[in-house]
Amino acid sequence: MKNKKIVIVGGVAGGASAATRLRRLDENAQITIFERTGYVSYANCGLPYYVGGVIEDADELTLQTPDSFWERFRIDVRTKHEVMSIDTEKKTVMVCGLETGKVFEESYDKLILAPGAKAFIPNIPGIDSKNVFTLRTVEDTFRIRDYVVSASPKSAVVVGGGFIGIEVAENLRKMGVDVTIVEASNQLMNTLDYDMATLVHTKLRSKGVDIRLDSTVSSIEECKSHEEKKADNSKPADRMSSESKLSVVLRDKTRIETDMVLMAVGVTPESNLAKEAGFKLGIRDSIVVNEKMETSVADIYAVGDAVQVKNTVTGKYSLISLAGPANKQGRIVADNICGIESTFEGSLGSSVIKVFDLTVASTGITEKRADVEGIDYDKVVLSPMSHAGYYPGGHVLTMKVVYEKVTKKILGAQIIGFSGVDKRIDVIATAISAGMKADKLKELDLAYAPPFSSAKDPVNMAGFMIENVESGIVKQFYWEDINRLTGDDSVTILDARTSEEYDSGHVEGALHIPVDDLRERKEEIDKSKPLYVYCQSGLRSYIACRILAQEGYDCYNLSGGYRFYSMVKKEINLVKKSFPCGMDKE
Amino acid sequence: MKNKKIVIVGGVAGGASAATRLRRLDENAQITIFERTGYVSYANCGLPYYVGGVIEDADELTLQTPDSFWERFRIDVRTKHEVMSIDTEKKTVMVCGLETGKVFEESYDKLILAPGAKAFIPNIPGIDSKNVFTLRTVEDTFRIRDYVVSASPKSAVVVGGGFIGIEVAENLRKMGVDVTIVEASNQLMNTLDYDMATLVHTKLRSKGVDIRLDSTVSSIEECKSHEEKKADNSKPADRMSSESKLSVVLRDKTRIETDMVLMAVGVTPESNLAKEAGFKLGIRDSIVVNEKMETSVADIYAVGDAVQVKNTVTGKYSLISLAGPANKQGRIVADNICGIESTFEGSLGSSVIKVFDLTVASTGITEKRADVEGIDYDKVVLSPMSHAGYYPGGHVLTMKVVYEKVTKKILGAQIIGFSGVDKRIDVIATAISAGMKADKLKELDLAYAPPFSSAKDPVNMAGFMIENVESGIVKQFYWEDINRLTGDDSVTILDARTSEEYDSGHVEGALHIPVDDLRERKEEIDKSKPLYVYCQSGLRSYIACRILAQEGYDCYNLSGGYRFYSMVKKEINLVKKSFPCGMDKE
């Protein structure tokens, strides 16, 4: 039998995974990777941390080399080689050596497309200015790192508030750079709902990051450089001061003077090759693949950021640019090429990001998405401790679990906190993958000792709460309802906290009766009106609701409590105040 | 309808959970808790940390009081009240007020037994000596804390190497006390297999804890006290020196001089009440309950350490003394009493413990247990990084996953490391609960960013490895096999590591060919003999196996690699050296 010849386009997550698994399965296959950049199998997700010097050694990012791939795997990696076109009839690709300019043809038995995605670059005036960067490749990273080290910029504008934008913002901020994030939507991180995202906004602002929401860049203007200015007039220049070199102009005419700009507004599948060869394309021209990661063309597979994948929760196709699925898909392709039946069942889009000392994680879909999908959902919001309160070092988690009402299917979760966040997201991701019902979370037998959790783990608590809601033991209302309710005479709002808590801030017009006084003082509450009860976290108000509901009151418990409401409200007010009537705050 | 009268025996985890849930479900029920100790709903699992001063404030342990239970829940908590007997016909209990000595009768509609377990005290001479302690209650804790603070003991013997023994050992060691753990079996922590437990032994020894395995205490002798000795002779005594006051005599006649002894050899269900009232009893006289937590007697429920529960993995009954299941059971009882159908499906025995800077966690069953159960199992042992290697602060995890061969059912997992241990155990616990097959672990879409994990999470890696084993892509051998293989001329042992690694330690008689040289040098290996390959972690040797197996070699990969083998071997040799032919090392 002739040895299989496999050509792989792109040698990072999916491509490299496919190649090495192929070798392990087939010692005799001829495996060639063409990688457009100068690096193979590099630490993609580590790039922002090299910019900030958290990862100090460039070699850490680029542990694998064409040589190491050859030594260990007999995989022929050609970096700085771009595949220009595919002839699906002849089963060949045209390749251009980017350093030599030499174009040659390479045949394949199986072709794997792992070209990734490219940074989306909006077509605006000045986008090609000096010191406007993107961050996708090792080369991009070195370029930015060289600039920040050599030029010591004082300010930076990051356009786009997704993972890369936020990670770079943090890294630059830690170097003392004044960072402004410009984001087109009303929130950063579209993996979160607006309310959860406000916690991220607050953290970033507290670290001195300026956030401009609902803002888009209309142009970037280059200012005269320091040297040019110096030449212009004879005024003695302060040699230490570095003047801003760029002016970022927003749609509302606001100008932000800055030394550098990072464009991180999102990515687009690198599907030109596939498009030109007539492949079936999907969302935003991504490559369509089946469960085996086969494209519409025989003997050609595709993986990673370039393909559309099924969202496990909605069953619909979407673009999920994450390393985890890409690596898994690479392995699946190798299996299928070598005759091992293997399928990719979909992605939950589970993600986690460090935002200074915060950890922000999510899995499945948001409320927002559930709305769009027309799913009849409900949610619980809770603020449990990351571990037993009596053991030092615990922190409050803010946790939202969204589930489908009738089926109790878990739709997704979002958790923000300091420690133990990633653990709970991974547990819920596992529960979703396994098709576990939301109220079954209460039964999970999770490992407990005081330094790690509570006897009732936060995930169990979410399960208890969901069961209580679904069985009608408690009815909920939400922070979104409070504005409407405060002006409504036909309802009562009850604050069930202590006097100290009430005095330090409460919902306007709320009646105040601490939960422990409620049995004696319940007559003060009008039984004919619906009663909206809150406490700090939602636990005491739940008890209050139970006490009063059994007495015939029509009670609703504030989901997430005053704590969540006030955190979100603070941010909303800040936004309102900063940009009254759409005005610029500067 | 008459208000229900519910009596609860025991007010800690299960009893308190039942009581508060009962109140939330039924505002009119009359709920009384009789608690033998002076404290209610206390932080049971925090007690060892109060001994060592990690938890500084006693109030942290005892946040709840009879008053607070009354204030919030109208639950009548009678501490220092012991229930003496149950009249199941009359539906009454006889109660003794321990301070007053007054005995009275209390009727119930529903009775919940949550008496917990008591420290098992072996019947040995001297067990009642002064400064011999147990640790179950707040009172025990205060007693020990008072002693260590006032008497500043220099040495302690902890008898029993389970959770409490180890936690107290750590806490005492951190106070500068010389601690010896005496353990009857050949390993500490029976939630682990022997090989994994050796990592715990090594850690404890490295922190100066002396461990005596295969040792039991035959007697405890009181020495003459310092003052008595002073009176005896006129030699001037050094006022600062404190002499040992106890001598712990082991079965092999070894004597360990010590200031204090903690008996932590295990617990026994507190089932006397149930026994005397003729309840059906199970393992070690635990109380038998059905899924609704009903005992064999009408209207009487039991929860917590006193009952036997079904092990989710084996389907058999066992005793699991952990707070998590107790709390869940309490809630389930309350539900059932209030007409909400609710069942306890069993426990995985998931647990986690801090051992100095190590985290040690497990879920499901060990190999040991699988052997006893006659299950045809296999295992993978891996040592992945807790997060991406290129991001600072990651640590190696040592991880074992045990699964049933034919069904691929996950039987259990054990993980030891510094960070990210509890996360992976909880994910696997969730997977087991959901009935997920072992190879499906590879598909889990877990949250990844460099500070938190790797694109292929350790749990995914375990899934990949299990799939490879089960599909025959790789065959394994284990550290237990090496002794036998080193003396066997009919096999080849191959070290696939670098020369530096080989030189710093290797298996005796191993042929050394680094994996990257293997394709050129494979002729040096005798194809007619089975080939046992190892590298440091098992990854390179897996690649070596794949290279050679395809060339017709009969290859086996060392599970866990040289790293795991050498860690276990070091400990075995240490034990052998310390106790040659059963001799005492002193």
C-alpha cells in the first residue's frame, strides 16, 4: 500500500494536533505542514502575556520548531509558506515560499485546512498608520512587545473588548500605560450578559482602564511626531516627554490622543482558499464541515477557527474561536483519516479569562442568546463563597445559571470571582455535556474541605435554587424590574436586611423589616399587594418569602439580591453620568 | 390540620439542614433539635484548623447559636440535651438535660436521627490518660487548643492517618510540634491507592512529620511528670524544659515518648438509640435507610454519619462520613416530611484535603476497592500541568483515573498536586454522576486560558489516554511490574528519555535510546522480545511505542512514567530501609 500523503494548511492548534496524531497513528504517512507565519504550534493564547512581560522568554511561546517537529515526528513543517490555491480535481495545492517567492505545486491524498482566523480590520481612514497593531501571530506579538519596550508608550487605545482586547489592556496597564478600550456594543465580553459584564467594567475602571461603550472608531489620524514638532519651532523640547502620535476619532467625534492602537474587534475565518476552490461556506464565510470535520470536498478536512461548529446547547451553527475545540478537532481529523471513527459533537464555547485579579468564566449560552433563540428560560443568580466562610481566604463568587423552563435543560452559566470560578464553570460545562437537568446540580457529590469549597458547593446551591423556583417554592424577580416597581403603588418592596445594611443603601421606597423581626411585624405589610422582597444576597429574602408566602402573601424574591442589583446599577449610573444624552465625557 | 411536631436528634450538618429546610417548607411545624454537645450547626470540618490557629476566632466555628436558630427559624434548639431512648410505639423520646440531669419525655410526629458518628476509641491500657485527645466536637477542639496553647507541647502522636489525623498533624506541625503519625495499615488515607498515598507520605516526611506505618498502639503509659521528678531528686530542673508525659507503646514494643496523643483512628456510627429501639442496622451497626432516608421504623428518618449509604459506583452500601452527603440528606428528609418527593441517590465519597501545600483529592473508588469488588478495571496515570506550561505558576498534577474495562464506566479518580486538583476531581465526579463513559472525558469542553488550564485539559488528556488504551493503540505496564521485569532476560526495557534524564536515574538494565533517535537506532532493539518503554511522564514513551509498534515490536508503555515509578519507589525503599525485617528504626 502506498504511503498516504497528507498536506496540512496551518500549523498552530488544530493543524499541529492533527499532524502529531496522524504520525502516532501512521508511522509511514508523509505529513507536510505549510504555515504562513514563521512559527509552528506556538502558544497562541499566551501572546497577550508576552506583550506585558508576564511570559518573559520568547522561547516559551515557540517551544516547537520545524526541527523539533521533524526530530520527533518526521513531520515536514514549512514555515513562511503560504498555500495559494487548491485544485480539488488534481488534488494539489499551489504553495508560495514567502521568503523565496518560489511557487510550487504539492499533491495530497488528504488535505487538512487549519488556516485559523484573521483579525478583522475595519476599513477606516488611517488604519494603516504606524503603531496601529493587531495581535494574532507571534510576529504581531514581537512587533507590539518591541514597540512597548523601546518606545515606552504612555497611552494606548484598544479597539474591541473581547478576550484579546481585555488581556492586552491588562498587560499594557500593568506596564503603566494609560489604556482606553473602545467597544461598539454596550458591554465588553459578549460571552456574558450585560449585568455580569458590568462587574468586568467595574474591575477594569478600578484599575484605571477607561472604557468607551457604544463607541466605534471612524478614523485614526497621525499627529506630527515629536521630532517633527521640535524641528518646526525652536521651543526647547522636554526630552523625556513623549507626545501622543495618534488621534483616534470616534463616530461621535470624540478624539482620543494615544501613542498606539490595538485593533481587536474580532476575527474572520481564513476561508479564502476554500472559497476560491468552491467549498460550501457557512456563517461569515466559514468552512462548512460535517461531524467528521469533512468539508464539502472529498478528502479535504477543515478544523479550528476557520470552520463553523454546532453549538451544543442550541444545536445551531456558530463560530467559536477557541483553542480547545481546535485541538480536539485536529485529533478527530487524524483519527478519521486513519480509519478510526471519530466525531466532533459540538462546542459549548466554555471560556475563562483573567481580568486583573478577577476570573471571569462562562459556558453554554447567555440570557441574551436564549432570548434570540426564543427559548423559554429562567435563571438564578447567587453569590456564594468560593470556600467555607470560616476558613481564611475565601471570596464571593457572582454566579448566574440559565436554564430552559419546561425541560430544565441547563443552557449556560456565567461566573465571576477571584478563586474557584473556573472549577464551577467546568463542573457545569460537564453537566451540560452530559445532558444533566438543572435541578440535578443539587445532587452532585463534589469534593469538600474548608479550604476548597462548602459542604453545599455553589453548584449544589444553584441546583437547590433552581429546584425551588421550578417547584414553585419561591417566585423570583430581577434587578431589571426594580425601576418599574419603585414607582408602582400597587406593590410593596420589602428590605429584609439589618438596619445597618438598610442604612448604607437601599431601594427607594422599600419598607424595611429585618427577616428576624418579620413574624412579629408582618401585619405592617399590606397583604393585598404583591410583595417584592430583597436582602443582600437573596438568601434571607428567600426565607422571608417562605415565611410570608405561607401566610398568604404573594411574594417575589430578588434574584441575586441587593448586592447584584447595586453592582449593576452603579455601573449603569456611571455610564449615564459619563455620557449624558450621548455626550462625550471629556 | 394539627401542626406537625418534628424532633431532631443532633444539630450539626444533617440535623441542622433538615431543620432549616423544614421551617422554610412549613412555617407552622413545631421543630425541636436535641443536641448533646453545647453547640449547634458548628463548622465541623473547620475544627482541625482552630487547633492550629488558622481559624483564629472561636466564633467563626460556632456562628449559629440556639438563639440565632430561634430568631430566624423558630427552631427550638436544646444543646446539652441527650436523647436517651425512643419509644417507637408511643412516638416519644426520653431526653436528659445534661446540665440539670432532668429527664423528660418528648413526643413527635416525625423523628429525625442525625446523631453523627463518634471517634472510635480502641480499648487499650492507658487510653484514659491525661492529654490523650479525640477530635469530634467543638468541646474537643477547645480542649486541644487550650492544651497546645497553655502547655506548648513539643511532641504529639497522632494515631490514625485519615483526614482528621493528617489535618491535625499539619496544624500541630505548623506550631512547631514534633508529630508522629501511627497508622495501622501500610499507607495513610484509605481514599487513595498505595502508590498515590506515597506522595502524601513524602510530603509529610518532608515537613518533618514522622510516619509509622503498619503500626498499632498497644498501650499508652503516663510518665512521671516534671514536678514529680523534681520532687524525687534534688537535681536542679531546667524550668524551660518540658519533659514528655506519655509513652506510646506500639505492638512491636517501640516506644514513642510524647506530650500528647490524638486518637483519630476512625469513627463509628452513633446508632445506640436506634439499636436499642430495634431499628434495622447495617454495616458496623449503622442505621439502614431507604432512598427517602426513612429508617425501618415508621415516621423516623436518619441522616449523616450514622447511616449507611449506597456507593454510587459499586451500588453497594458503605459508610461515608462526609459533610456534603449529610447536608444533602437533611434537606431530602425535610422534603419528604413535607410531601415533596425526594431521594438520595448515593455518594461517590468525593473528598479533598490540604496536606501542607499539597492538595489531595479523590472521587469514586480506588483500584484497591475495584480489586475487592472483582471489577475488571484498568487505569491511566498522568502528570499534566495544572495550567499551560508557558504561563508562570503552573504545577504538575499526579492524576490517576480508574475505569471498568468492558463498559468504560469511570470508577474513580485520585489527583494530587498544588493547584487545580479540586477542579479536576469535581469535573470527574460530575462525569461519574452523569454516567459518562471514561473515553468521553476527551470531549469535555472545559474553559481554557493559560492561567487556568491547557487547551487539552488534564481531564481531556485522561480521556485521550483511556481511548488509546481501550482501542489498542497503546498497551500499558505499571510501576508494580518493574521489579519483575528488571530480572527478566526475555524482555527489553527501553528508556526513551534524554541522556541527562537517563544519567540522573533510570531503571536497572534499561536500554537507553532517546525517542528522537529511535527511528535511526531501532535495529538495536531485539524485535523478538516484548519491549517495555518508559520516559519521564509517559508521553514520549507513548510516541516511542507508536513508532515501534508499527514496525512490529510488541510494545508496552509505562503508565505514569519514570516520574511516578521513582516517586513510589523512593517511598518503598525508605520504608524498607527504615524498618528492615520489621525492625524499629530508632
